[in-house]
Amino acid sequence: MLNIPSFFAAATLGLSLSALAADSPPAASPPPEPVRTILEHHNLTGVPGKEVFIGTANLPAGAAIGYHTHAGDEFGYVLKGTLVLKKKGEPDRILQTGDTFFNARGAIHSLTTVPGAVGGAALSVWIVDKGSPLSVPAVG
């Protein structure tokens, strides 16, 4: 047999919890991830123990490539948008379409989008020690 007071208590509790959930702010969604694409990878001719990579990084609005280092030098070119190059020990540098950048071997750096902007893309060339990871996470 249906216990009416218990039924109403359960229904009231359910409606109250639904109302609280509706009034709560939505859970924060994770920030968008950058998309890295390696376009070419070869041994560096005439330079034993070195290899060269060329690749792109597409950063949607709100994306960031975390702090990292390379076992060699990075040469970069901003293909589109506005990005921020952060290097440990140096002021942040705003990069716009057509700007170039350089990260020396071991430099701790990060690339992010400008808050509120649409994002951007960069092309990089890395000359690194053969067999080393292309990048290694670091603390900024």
C-alpha cells in the first residue's frame, strides 16, 4: 500500500534537489587543447646526432601549450592570430600574424592565446639532439 506522507516527502526532496541543481552554475569545462601536428622529420644532413622537425601548433581561444623545453633550438613563425610567448626570466611577448620567435636550447617557455581573443597558429622548426623527445614538460 502507498504511504502518502512518505511519497510527498520524497517528491518534495526530489523537487528541491532539482531546483538547487538548476540554480547552481554549470561545471567549468576544461580549457581547449592545442593541436600539434608534425609535418616533417629528418636527420640533419652533415650534422651527426641532430635531427630537424617542422610542425604547427593550432591554439583555439583559451588554449595554452604548457611550459616545456627542447633539446635544441626552436625557430617559430605566427601563421595567424595573436599569441603570447612566455619565457622564464623574460617579460611576456605578444606575437601577431607574421611575427617570428626563437627559443634557445633548454629555454623554459610556453605559448598561449590572448584572453578574449580567437586564438592562433604557429609554425615551428626544431633542430634537436637525435633520439631526444621533441619537448619535455617544465615548471615555469
